[in-house]
Amino acid sequence: MRKRLGGRALLLAGLLALSRLTMAQAAEGDTVGHYPLPEAGDLVGQVQTVSASGEDTLIDIGLRHGVGYNGMVRANPQTNVWVPGEGTEVVVPTRFILPPGPREGIVVNLAEMRLYYYPDTPQGATPRVETYPIGVGRMDWQTPLGRTTITAKIEDPAWYPPQSIIEERARRGETLPRVVPPGPDNPLGEHALILDLPGYLIHGTNRPAGVGMRVSHGCIRMLPGDIADLIHRVPVGTAVRLIDQPVKLGWTSRGTLEVQSHPVLETTPEARSERIAETFAAVTEAANQHGVLVDYARLQELAVTADGIPHSVMLTEAPFEVPYHFYDQLVLAPSLYHLIEASPAQETRP
């Protein structure tokens, strides 16, 4: 019966499953995505492989483990999103390199489409990090970067759409009111954290399938169950750092250098080459500080495929011949470029 459903019906079924599951998570106080901070190193979690049931979608499986749409698709490129199939082995990318910089407050990595929260640690308790999938601004409504703070917390927020969104909807033949009250049609969901950036919020959503995608008008969307839990624990005044770090590098507790790469919106082959060169330079510097060798061919592969999973880039076996400045001689084949047109950030949107 499931396979005879049309595309729209299957999508609606997936959305209903998402809503039910996030509400159940909130009710049960699930701690998916909560990790103790490592005493040494920069990684938390483990990649998992699970077997899909006949009723699962790829999104259902990801949601149960705190992974959004794009993260699941990148980790399972050959798997049907809506009908993985009974018994299909599904990779769940729940291993993360912590973002660079201070481990405090909230850190939002747009390229990764994840939020990290470092709650204050009571005396005698183990420091921890919580990480959640998010939806961010699409190419023509990009989420801004920089530092800000949480200024207020709201339950059942009303949405006051800006004129630009009203005009956008009008061009599609839709009429958008000046105020959208709380309820199922409100894109802010039931909870919102107000940022000290006029018009920008971290909020829930009435379209949970968009979490893990670039679909918003600039605001940061969270799954309803995630923000319902988080909003009661994040104090007003919490620092928020908005970064765009597509490639993260970190050390395991055993001293292995790993890289986690995410797709980037780039407009030219030159921009792609410059990014990869910067990645090589950063990894080389880190490796030199610890006296290890880098597998630059593997590093290039990771930068191009960008599967969102941490991988070791340490050279364990010496190649037959290693030219001096080996990484300077690596080039990308033109067929590997995927040019995506990106536009400048626009006015704030949900």
C-alpha cells in the first residue's frame, strides 16, 4: 500500500510522522544529541548503522537520532529518502567534530546546519554539549554571521511578516496577513528565542521536514520537540556565535587528526579551489604542530564529496613517492565542480 501512494501523499505522511515523533520526544524528555565533553580531543558521538523497518523513511530514522534531512541524504546517497525498504542498512551520522572557538553558550554552524549548546556546568557535574539539527536561510535569504545574545524567550509567538515576504507571496498569487497568530499556520511554531539581531530568531516550525535544509528566510528553525525542551533551559543573555565552517578539523582522544566536511555554496571553480587550498593549509599547520603526516589525496576527496562524517586524514602508510609540497600539485577535475549560484544576504525572515 505504501508504495502505491503518490508523491504528495507520501510527503504528507512523512510530515505527519515527523510531527508525531518530535512531540513524543519532547514528552519523554529524550536526550538524543547530549554528550559529555571529551576530556581530551574534539569529537563526540559515534556513527551508527541501523536497519530500516518497512514503515520508516530516511527522515524518520534521522529524526530519532537527531539528524536532519541533508545530513541523512549525504550519508546515504544511494538510499531512497521516503522508502528505504525493509531491512535496508542506513548510516546515521551522529559523530561530530566540535566547532572551533570557545565551548560556551550557543554556536550555530550554518554550513553544517547544526546548533551546539554548552550549558553551564553545576559544581561537581560533568561538562556537556547538546547538538541539534537546524534549518537555515536559503541562498537568497542567508542567515547572518557574527556574535549576538538571546534577548527574550516566547511561547506561542505571533508572526509579523516583513513587507518583502508579503510581496514575495503576492507574486505567487497568495495573500499573507500583516499578523499570523499562533496556531498550525504559524511558521514560527510554538516557541522562539529572540536574538539581538533585529528580526532574527531561533524558533520552532510547522514544517519539520525543512529542518536540516536551507529553506528559511534567514531565521534558524529547530524541530518542535528540540526547542520545546531547550527554551526552558537557555537563560536570557546567553551568548550566540553564528559561524559558517564547512570544514572542521579535530583530534580524537588517541591523537588522530580527523576532518568533517560539508557542502558549500560556491559560484566559481576558483572559489572551490581557494577553499580547498585553505583547508590543506589549515590541516598542514595542525599536523605540523603534532608531528604527523597528512594523506592529502584523502583530504581532497573529503573536501569534494563532503559527506558530513568525520574521517581520519593521517597518513598511515608512506606512498611510493611523496613530492615536496605534495598538496600544491593536487588539482580538481572539472567534472567535480558543482556550481551553485549564491546571492547576498537579504532582510530577516523566519
